[in-house]
Amino acid sequence: MITTKKIALVTSLAVLLLQPLASQANPQHDRMRNCNKTAKEKALKGEPRKAFMKTCLSGKTTTTAPLAAAKPNKK
């Protein structure tokens, strides 16, 4: 039978081996963090924020949200 010591050892090894993998941020996470920070600094909300995030996350650089997305025409 599996003893408690063996279970503890296997669990400890798994945590030690997987910890470095979890702490490494990938480029997509960095981009998301930066885009969120910029949108917050610009106080974007609603559609302007959505348009900005779409542009920012796609890798296209922009200083402001597109005006067409910010103010849709209602007829």
C-alpha cells in the first residue's frame, strides 16, 4: 500500500517541479497586463475600452481608442 510518506514526497516533488512553470509569464499575459494598465490610465469604459483592448491585444499600437467605435451612429 502507498504510505503517507510516499504521498507527501510525490506531492512535494510535483509542487517543486511545477512551480517554475507557473511563475513564468508568457508574452500574451504581459500584453494583457500592459493593455489593461493603459486602458485604466486613460479611464476607458464601455465600447471605447473594448475597441482599445481589441487593437492593443492584436499588437497594433494606438494612443487613443478609435472614434468610430467610441461613438456609434444611431438612426
